[in-house]
Amino acid sequence: MTKIRIAHLAGPTATIQNTPPLVTSNKARVQKGLSPLTADDGSALAFDALRAQRLAAPVKVYVEQFSAHPLEADAAELYGPPDGYIDKDGAFSPTRQAADDKAVYAIELTPEDGLYPLPYMAVQRDGSPWEEEATAPGSATTRQGFFPDGSRSFEEIDRLSIGMDGKVNLIGGRAEVDFYRVAPPGGFTKGLAAASRADKGEGDTPAERLGWDFFAYKPFHLAKSPPRPVLAKITNDVQAILSSGQYDGAIWTQGSPQIEEVAYWFNLLIDTRLPIACNAAQRPQGQISNDGPANIVDSVTYIQSRIWEDGKGGNRAGTVVIQEQQFFAAREVAKVDARPGGYVATGGHGGILGQVTHAGAPYLMYVPAYRHTADSEVNITRLPKTVSATRLGEDGLSRVDIAIKDDHGRLLAEAIPLVSIVKDGGFAADAFGDDPEAEADLAFLIRDRLVRGRLCGFVIEGLVPYGAATSELRAAMLRRASFSGAPVVRVGRGYPEGFADFDPFAIAGLNLTSTKARLLLMACLMKFGSLPAAADPAHPTPSEIVALKAALAEYQHVFDTH
């Protein structure tokens, strides 16, 4: 079987591309006269953490025979002879010289072999040991734990992760991978020369800034998440990469709490018939029981298997999130905890499409019934170049044009709509009656969105499953938002299994979670523009009601089919 071609797409805050802090080893501390790392009883730790590093020069090492497993010696008669023997003074001889000589294998290690697990020997500039990423707790002077692209994590998987058959190269043995820094979790703060780049791209990498060019959550006091306009860059980059004709599929990696959102965004916006497999990890690369390598290898298996293919060269499964051997549909997947099994299928009607078995065999048992990717009615190809939005000014409501795509068909950052999730519990109203002051926060939010003259809307996370607001006043205010041009989607709170009720002046969000409904509403706004606004949103005329319902029907059709 020929190797497949995969594009790895580095996304933000990706634990799967993160490592535990590089802590100065006790071997280094002893050599430099520093206080050792200690156990609970104060004694020096017996072992050092071994971190993947590169040799600078060839070296010969002697490994004791039968030391790879406690029962190797029990089957000694099955083994060939060792390479030689080491005496008590450390001298090597090809033949045994004394009864207490150790049988050994001689191994020539070279830099070309790749990464080797070794003690971490570095200390800080002032001679003190490294204890965490930052030079001191809370300091803004810090190293980065996140990789700048996927090349290092994929190399470590190929070099150090062992398959069931005892072999490695679990990715490189089956796939050629190109690495793209779409919205990466690590960055080159001093830039990087083109000759040193591991990712695909032209020229030197300029100096990059945390929160602008890359997005990390550690050190926690410096954490930066991507702002809403980054969705445009993500969409444009992924669309271009998958439209290039160079790949059989893509793997997207991102922080585990947010990957469910971008996976669904890809389902809606990316016009492709190639598979997109999304991966996250609950534990960093190299931490005990880290889950990321297996998830990535399972994605390679999934793409290579072509079980996603519909028989006509298309992708019948849409975007999937592959976690802990399961294939989750992008529309339904959600993280519920940072532990094994911490992902679930929401909605109550499926959502797990298949799995990779314990033996590594992939099976697809179900496919989504809704539209996605190339067939999505709101993918980037089907979005118009311009739509109109409602703006609230001193003279009331008016319409303004909003550019969605540039002349090259790329999504504009300023086109990404403002959609807010509104949520409340029971017994929430501050006063009886219909005093708007009791809901001043919601009134301010609606006004603020309309004054900006941007595409905007609201998702009400209401009662289960109906999606109804928890107070009549909030419902009335949201109805007024609809007649002001800002569409409102109703969904049940949490992970509803039933379907939100139809409302004549709002969109029923079916069994979507509020976060998924927000993304679909953003896509619909870029497709249809704002709703037709009434001259007086508090008192719409019969013709204005008819116009609103007609516009809502277009939105509702997309919500019913995506």
C-alpha cells in the first residue's frame, strides 16, 4: 500500500502539542553542586525524567544482555551470543575474561538515529535549576512548553511510541505529512530563518507574539486564547490547503475543551470531500498515560482506511473528532471531563460513528444524516460576497452592507458575526411585572450589538428541551431583538436530548448545544445577513411580521438540515 499524504493543521492551546516542564535533572544538579530533587522523605529521587533529545556526536554504549525484560534470561537458550563482555573496571573484551564479567551488546548511537530519551541537563542563566517553564513562579520571563508546529510531536510518536507489534514509525511508516501553522499553540518570538522551518511556508518566519500569532494556555498566568476573527484565518487556510489537491486528508489538533467547536465549524464552512480528523489530548506529550499519540495514530488509520468514503469519492462522515479510539461526529461531540472517556455524544440520537478496535482495525458503523462540508449550504464557497446588517443609530434602525469575502473568495476577519449566548436559571427576575430595568444586562447587550452595525444574533439557552427563556420578560426582549434584525436561536440548556420548540419569532435549535448553535447562527448570518427589521421593533406591523417569518424560514431550513 502506498503512503497517503496528510496535512497536519496546528490549532491553538493544543495539549496534544504540549509537554510537561523541562525540569533540571538530578544528574545535572549533582554535577553542578545544586540541591537535588527529593522524595517526600527528603531523599534524592532515584530516577531522572528522561526527555527526548538529540545526540551531538556519535557514541558507543554497552547494554547489559537480558536487561530489556525480567524474563529474557529465563529463555537464554533462545538467544544468540552477546557482542562481548565488560569487566568490573569497565573494560570491554569480545570474550569473557572472568566469571563476573557482564555480557553486553555494543550499540553505536549516532545523531542520525533521531531523538533519544536522556536526562535534562540545562540550568538557568544564573546557574539555578529549571523547575517550571517560567524562571520563577508568576514570572513573565518564560520558556514555551507548546510546540510551534506538529513536526516535533509527530517525530516523537514515530521514534518513541511503540505499537502492539513492538515496532515504531506508526505515522511515518504509512503517511507523508506536511505541517501547517494555522493558529499554532507555540511561536517563534525571535523569528526563524526559512532554512530552519519544519512547516510548509515561504520565506523566513517573522517574530511572533503570544495572543496574536500563537495561542497557549501555559504558563497559566500568561494564557491567551484566539479571538473571534481568527476563525476567518483558520477557515481560509484550511480551505486552501484541502483545495490544493496535494492531500488525502487532514488532521487538526487543538485544545481539548474547544476542539468540539472548530470541528463543527469545519463541518459547516469547509468545502471539501476529503476527511478531516480532529484530535486533542487530556495529558501533554510525555506525561504518564498521555493519550495524544494514540489519537493521532488512530486518525492516520481512519484517513488511510477510506471507510469515510461514500463510493463516489466523497466523504460521508463529515468532520470527525477521534478520541480514545472512537469516531465522534462533529455536530454531537462534547468534552465533559479531563480524563479517559471524557468525551461524549450529545443530542441523544447517536453521534459516535465508529471506532478503532484494540487491535487497530477501524470500523464505521453509522453516518450523519445532516449536510456537511462540500454539501453544506453555508460552506465558504456558497457564502455571498456581501450581505446587509442592521445598525442602530440616533435615527433608529438602518441597513448597512457587510463584506463577507474578498475578491479571491477568502473570508474576511471583520465578517465573523457577534453571537452571544444568553442563559439564566429559574427564579431569576429581580422584580414582578414587565419592568425592563429588571433585565438591564440583556437590554444593554442587545443595544450594544445593534449599535456596532455588525452581523449579530443571540442564542437563548433555555428550558429543556423547549428552549424557552426562564422569564417572560427575557423572552419579550429577545423577541424585540429579532424584530431589530438580530436572529435568536432557542436551545435547551446543557446537553438536551429533545428538540427545542418552534417559535414564530425565533429559530428552533433542535438538539444542538448552545455552543454549536452559536456557530451555526454565525454561519447563517454570513449566508443570509440580518433579519428584516421593523420600524418599531416593539410594535411590528402585520407586513413586517410576515417578512420576518419568511426570513426566519431560511434560517430554520439550515438549522433543520445541519
